[in-house]
Amino acid sequence: MPETQAAPTKVIIAGITKRQENFEYTMTELGELAKAANYNVVGEVTQKLDYPAGATYFGSGKVEELRMAANMKEAAVVIVNDELSPSQLRNLEKQMQLHLVDRTQLILDIFGSRARSKQAKTQVEIARLRYELPRLRQKNAGFDQQGGGSTGAGGALANRGSGETQLEQDRRVLNKRIGHLKQELIDESRDEEVRAAQRNESDIPTVALVGYTNAGKSTTMNGLLQLFTDRPDDKQVFEKDMLFATLDTSVRSIELPGNRKFLLSDTVGFVGKLPTKLVDSFKATLAEAKNADLLVQVVDYSDPHYPEMMKVTEDTLRDIGIEGTPMIVGYNKADRRDDQPAFPDENGDHLIYSARDEKSLRKLADMIEQRIFADAVSATYLIPFTDGGAVNFINSVAKVDKTDYTADGTLITATMSAANAGRVAKYAQD
Ligand SMILES: Nc1nc2c(ncn2[C@@H]2O[C@H](COP(=O)(O)OP(=O)(O)OP(=O)(O)O)[C@@H](O)[C@H]2O)c(=O)[nH]1
Ligand SMILES: [Mg+2]
């Protein structure tokens, strides 16, 4: 979506409910998503139905009501709160003489407009093509152009008279393109995996920020960078009050006092009814979260719907196959809550905080430190003067509490990861 545009297209948002509790919220969110795709929401139509009507999704009376509402409000597009089947989409468009966009398409559009890196673009395109594949019909004009009009037609004619229809041909082209993009992604993600593995080998613990879109993950990352790195301004990630500001994973190194280094990654946010095809193709981006030693779930505590958002986050994590990773739950934006809770406020694995508050960020860093360095070993080492390398090693990886120079060598009391402690274990004093 271009930032500046003529008047945004007017749309009606529509949905059906089986009386589920969070229906109203999913409709509000649909409106937000529509705004994020630069639509102007001018009306809302809902229907209570136990099951969507097979052919038209809405009941027939509703379809007419929708058509009239759209006419009256001069809306050219109807956005539906679910993914529609190809035939529902077609039937509805025909009956209403309006353009229809379902929730999946809407989210794909937003992702498409936000994707910057090659990887993100490829991932969105795969998801989009997979969405379009079963919906291919008369929409094949685009493929003729892509395949280069005349050659495409020639190809069809030369098709051994097998009687392959234009539609079959289009599907084949699309499938081929999907296969090609997937291979591209695999090649890239292999590099990504190698990099992630290298990071793990260097024995630096990894922490991933996860959570609903717009919860404040990137702001939390930037806040920690500001406090715990050199030249933090060069390392800032993009944060903004909009849905899906982040589509690429960024990994940064955070250095807590005492050589306590860890890698922090900022990832794509989640949303309700995130299309499975999209989740599927974003697996590479989410690899960082999957490999993390610790997750920090960032929650927008100022949003009354935060419990639903947490549920969506947890469901999505499970979908990606992330289960059992230790987690800190950070209830962010406490500064924006009407009941003005005290913060930072730590309670077990929970922290009420604000990403804009230094004390909060220090508290969060403390909590992270306690968890990822839980296996740290404290000991005193006597290192002979002949092994200066060991002294340097300890100084570079450990939190050094005390150093004394004795006649027998350097006496150092230090805390470091069990793995690092193992390397200098021969000098440990009992
Ligand atoms: N008042 C207040 N605003 C915050 C706080 N944390 C984040 N924000 C604002 O919330 C908005 C979203 O923040 P981001 O950090 O971009 O959110 P995100 O979780 O990275 O979102 P996506 O990348 O879209 O998934 C921005 O406008 C931030 O300035 C906070 O503690 N207090
Ligand atoms: Mg972000």
C-alpha cells in the first residue's frame, strides 16, 4: 500500500458468529486490519448462524442486506471475517456484484505490503500463491501475460493434444512457481539454520521476543539495546504503532554487566485467525524463536483484549511446534492502563512493565539473566603465571568477583556457564 493515496476505498466488514465470546473482538480487529490495508471502514454487518451457509457463507437474507448496505454507503468492497471457500467467494461476488476480500486475503495483502527482505517477500508470495491456486478461474489473464502471451498459447497447442485446459495449464504454472520459490526458501533457510547453529555453538544463550502484533516487542528490544550495548543507535529495530511493523527477524547481542552476553531476537507478531498457509511459510523467520533457550512473551497489557491475544499467541506457538521452552510473560504498556498498576512488578515468571521505562527494562534483564544463567558455576581458580591465556579467557567470559595475585599464580573467583567452567576446571580450588 502506498503511504499516500487518493481517498481510501470504502468497505463494509461482515462476519457470522456462532455466539462465540470473542466474536465482537475479532470484528474490531478485522476493522483494524482493514485500516492497516488502507481501507476506509464505513459499515459492519453481522449474522448469528450456527454454521455458515454452504454456498454463500451468509444466509440469503443477509446477502441482500449486505448488498443494500454497501450500496447505501457507497462501499465497493466487502471484507469477510473468515477464509471463504473458492465457491462461496464466487457466489457471493456474483450475487452482490461487489468485490469480496476474505480475512486471509486481507492479512496476505498487509504482509505483502510490509515485506522488505527477500526472505519475507518470498514467504508471503508462497502463501499468496497457495491461496490463489484453488481459486484460479477466469482470473488467468495475469498468467497469459506472465508466460508471455503467444508462447503460452503455443505451448497449449503443442500440448500433445492431451486436451489440457487453460485452467489446468495455469495450475501447473502456479504449482511450478510455488515449487521454485519453496526451493529458494529452503536454500536461504539452510544458511539461516547454519547461522543459528553457529550462534548456539558459541555457547551464547538465545532469547526470543514473541507475541501479538503491536504488543511492544520491538520497543522492548530497542530499550534493552539502549541500556546494554555499545552504539545502540546503530542497532535499533523498526518500531511503530501499526499492525505487523516487523516481518523480519532481527538478532542482536545484549551484554549485561559481568560478561553476561546473550542473543536477543525480535520476531513477526501474531494475530487472530492467522492463515495457516502464512504461518507455514513463515517458519524460517520463526526459526529463531524455535531455537531459543528462553521466550519472552510481550503482551499489550493496556488492551482490554489482552487475554485473547495471549491465547492466540500460545496457540500459534504450538502450531509452529514451540512447546515447553521456558517463558517469561511481560505485561507491557503498564503506563497506559487506567488502573495505573505499580510497575515494574515481578511475580514468578510474570512481569508487569513498560518498555519505555528504564527501571522496567533493567528488571526484565535481571529476570532473563537469572533464567538463562541458571546453570552458572561459581568457583575460585588458581592459575599459574605460565597460563596467561586462561586468565584472559575467564576475564572474557565470566563475571569476575575477585582477583588476587599470589606467589603461586592468579587467584580468581568467578561465575560462568557450566560449559565454560569446564574448560578451566583443572584450576578450580575445592
Ligand atoms: N505507552 C506505551 N507505548 C508503548 C510501549 N511499548 C510499546 N509501545 C508503543 O506500541 C507501538 C507498537 O510497538 P512495537 O514495538 O512496534 O510493537 P511490536 O510488538 O514490535 O509490533 P509488530 O512488529 O507489529 O508485531 C509503538 O507505537 C510503541 O511506541 C509502552 O510500554 N508504553
Ligand atoms: Mg515489531
